Amino acid sequence: MMYERVIREAQSPGDRQAHLDVAVLRTRWRELSLTGAVMAAWEARFPELADTSAATA
């Protein structure tokens, strides 16, 4: 839940960097309860997340 909140509500890139671990985010990406629009925006910005999604789908 903390990752979902940080993704939705962080005020700056520094907030995200301080609270999100890249390896955990990649591992748990498909388990997060985010809207399709939020997931699409993040996957467009971070293609490695989209690759992770396709691999686990």
C-alpha cells in the first residue's frame, strides 16, 4: 500500500527516490492497485516496468 500511495501522491522525484526501491517496484509492479492510466504513464516513463508486466502476464 505504501508504494501505491507514493506513486500516486509523491510531490517530487526526490520523494519517490526516498521511498521506492527499484528492485521491489519491478517485482511487485503487477500486484499494485493502480488505475490503468497511472500504470500506463509509469510504464511509458519506465519501460522496464512494462517489460516486467508482459513477462508476468
